[in-house]
Amino acid sequence: MGSLNTTNFITRLSALCLRKTKMQHRHQSNRRPTVPLGSRILTDPSKVFEHNMWDHMQWSQEEEENAKKKATENSLVKVQSEDQDKYEREASKYWNEFYKTHKNNFFKDRNWLFLEFPEILPEKRREEFKTEKISLEHTKINNDNSFSLKNGMFEEGEKYWEKNYGSGSTAVQGYVYSKNQVKALPANPQGKKCGEELGKVESFPGCDATYRILEVGCGAGNSVFPILKVLCNTPGTFLYCCDFASGAVELVKSHSSYNSAWCSAFVHDVCDDALPYPFPDEILDVILLVFVLSTIHPDRMQGVVNRLAKLLKPGGMLLFRDYGRYDTAQLRFKEGHCLSENFYVRGDGTRVYFFTKDEVWNMFTLAGLTEVQNLVDRRLQVNRKKKVKMQRVWIQSKFQKPLQSLQNPEESTKRHPCK
């Protein structure tokens, strides 16, 4: 029996090494790096059901035409105008009901964020994170397009904290203090200094941090907590997160990993231009906008992006990922669910829009941001048990606020050339 187990182990190890060798060769021949957008390429159609997801899929002309036909058919019958007004007016109610029903069990944690969006971390921490031993063999793609990393990866954050600061230390406004130092701190440490540095404005959460992140549409915290687990290694950082569903924000605040020393969660409707943020403009290094802009009425999207752009400091980055045109989720809608072109309402009253790359480019450049990355992510998702194949489409983009304003603002209003 022992000899048999040894043989099986050697066989599996050899297969793993061979797979790695083939993958490296495939990367070189196809010039597709591990990131962005994954590296599992389907080269043999007969093996399609060996994995749950395949990356960098190319659609045939027939597949493209069939997708357009389905989208046209399911958008022939529009939702009545009075119902459309209700979905817009009561949008927060529907999302509150969603989180009341599903709590934090619907979406999986987005641990893939650091692979596709390393800009979330400060540059120094980014380089450290690259060198950490994160095995791709511990990474898998879940059905909801989320990567699942073994929890042990982020346990390094806790080990780092205890090693460098001691188990009795804590953090306030992004800085580390011992227990005795915390007792001696005023209610708002260095608040006066913070106000002076930011134009004598009043103190606000995270005012002493040197690197600030905002996640818009935080939901139940599926991005928040993976980020916080890494930020605990990084003094001087602070994470803001908001959602217009108060139930979602309560889920974040009640989570065992939530810590107001590192994070501030608040209720906010990004469509309301008159509603102030709990911090000044031009202080954010990163804004994370993942699967949230698609929930907003298309007529209000540009105003939302314009407002968010004002929150970024010069050189700050806006990271975007959302549904793409003709994604399986769009093609599955039945007649009577279409609100307007490529905009639909689900059975639970929540809404979703499906973007093109050009639409995304136009929105963010009109807001004065410059393109760093703007990609169409096409993947083949399969249900191995039911032998079902689904074409998934997402848009992934990175846009940066210029260090200096454009000399000719009209340049940003020109339409993106067809690629």
C-alpha cells in the first residue's frame, strides 16, 4: 500500500510539473501573461469540461451574431414607464431587501483583486506583495468570477503585525500605538495637524493616513475584508467604503474583521451630487468601482463618474470592473425585463447594465481621466455536472487622474477611436 501511495504521489507531481511546463510554453507562444485576465487557455475543445473557467476566449462571427440576436429579442418588450420610475425611486429598498435575504452569503470574497489591481496597495507594499510566495496552485476561479485564495495567504498579515508591532499594539487613523500610548491619546490624535495640512478643514476619519482608498458599492464587504487583511501590514493606509443600502453597510460594520482604525464604512448615494462625502476632494489614491456602476441608471452614470474623479488626488487611480455587452447574464433575460437599451431589471427589483469598452472609455475620459488599461475580458464558464457552457463578458479598466490638467480640455471629449 505504501509503495502504491508513493507511486500515486510521484505521478501527480510529474503531471503538475508537466502542466506548469506546458503553461509556460503556452504563455510564450501566445504572449498572454498570467495577469491581466488569467492564463488558462482552452487549446483542446474536447477538454472543455476539465475546468470551471477558461480565459481569453475568442468569439466566432456566428457566436457574436447569435448574441446580438438574443439581446435584440429580449429587449423588444420594455418595462412600463410607471414601473421604471418605481425601480429608480426605490432602488435602495430593493438592494436592502437583497442584503436582508442573502446577508454576506451571496458573493464570495474578491481575493483576486490584488492580482488584477495591484494599484490598490501603496507602491512599496505592492512590491513586497509581489515577492511574497503566493502559489498559483492555490488559486481557482469560482463560478461568480471570484478567485479563492487559501486563507493561510492572508494569515501572513497577522503574523507580520505581531512580529513588527507586538500582539498588544493597535492602530488609530492608520498609525500604530502600544496599549499605553492609546490610553494617552486624545479623542482625535493629531487632528489639528491634519486640518492644517488639508487647508484647515475639520478632522475626518483617516485624515492622518498617507494612502487612502475608497470602495464605492461595498455591499457586504467582499472586497473590503480581503483588502483590510493586507492593509494591516501597511501603516499609514486607510480604507473608506460606502453603499446606498444601509443594510449592506451594517453587515460590514458588524463583521468581526471590521476595525474603525483602518476603515470607515458609511451610507452614501453616489447619484446625489449634493450629498457630501465624509472627507475632502482630491485626497484619494484609489477608487474601486467593481460591479456597481452597472446598477445605476445610464442617464446618471456620467454624473457619478465626474463626481468620483474630483475625489482623486492628481495621479490617483480609478479601478473598474463590470458586466460587458452580451454577457450570458444579459442573454438570459426574458421579454419584459428590459428597461432601456442594454439595461435590465432582475426579478428581485435590482437593475444591471451591460457595457462596451468604448462606453467605458468615453465616460472616464469625459471626467478628465486618462486610460491606463481598458480590456474586454471574455471567458468560458462551464458547469461540469450539467455539461453547460456559458460565455461570460466583463470590462476591466484602469483610469488615472493626470498630474496636471489637460492644456486642451476638448481633447478628452473626442470619441475613442475604434480598435
